[in-house]
Amino acid sequence: MSVHEIEVTINGTKYREQVESRMLLSDFLRETCGLTGTHVGCEHGVCGACTINLNGSAVRSCLIFAVQVDGQSITTVEGLAKDGELTPLQKNFIKCHGLQCGFCTPGILMSTTDYLQKNPNPTVQEIKEMLSGHLCRCTGYGGIIEAIQKTIEENSKELEHERR
Ligand code: FES
Ligand code: FES
């Protein structure tokens, strides 16, 4: 068994831990760090439930080994809210009933947050294409799309307001 020490910053906190070389990042987050908001569904890159943000990009944590993130910076769903205040996207998921069991939700929130930072004004078709990387067994996606659209509208209103 090969064990390595890694240091990684997660949601602004430094973790220094011993990990087996074959440990998946998703398992490291959940089991070693106790950050169980990152969900594990398929464990082979299909369902999107395990999506986190690594150095500014949404990635699937089940496709990365924990040793690969040594020295890097991660945000998980636990790191989205600031000082207990949910992000507008999170609030809109609640308002628009964008979830039922919530299993897929953390991954979708992580992907969408990253996506909207890079593409602030996507079409519905583009939103659907982004969501095609996430499997939700509950909602039929209607509420999820609505929540994302509402967030885009709010963001652009806020931007307009700032420009005035
Ligand atoms: S658990 Fe990683 S994509 Fe499904
Ligand atoms: S809300 Fe249940 S899987 Fe998406």
C-alpha cells in the first residue's frame, strides 16, 4: 500500500492528510474531510453528482485521485454559501423547486456556478446542454432550468443596476 501526504485547500481551509495513492478525490472529500455534500453516484464520470470546483473549473471528483490535488485549491458545495447566506442560485433552486431528493443537487450547483461565471447569458438550449452532464432521477429538470434562468435574470438586472 502506497501512502502519500498531501496538503490541499478546501473552501479556504488547509487540510494536510495521509492518503493512499488509489484513493479517489470524492472519497477523500467525504471520508477523510467529512465534506459529505459532494455526492457519489456512478463513480465513473457519468452522473455528475460528485462535481466540485478545482482551481476555478468544475470537475468530477470521482475521476481524480486525491494525490493529484496536492497543493491545489478546491471548492465544494459546502463552500458556496458565504457567512451562512446561500447564493442566489441556491435560493432559486429552493424557490423554483429545483430539487426533490437532492442527490444530484450539489453537483448541478457546482457545475452551474462555474458555467454562469464563464457564460453569464446562456440560451435555454445551452443550459440544457450544460445539464446534460448531470443525471437527475427526480425533477424532470423543469425546476432546475427555471432556477438557473431566474438566476441569470437576477444577475443581469444587478449588472444593469451597477452600470447606472
Ligand atoms: S460519481 Fe462522479 S460522475 Fe458520477
Ligand atoms: S433531485 Fe433527486 S436526483 Fe435530482
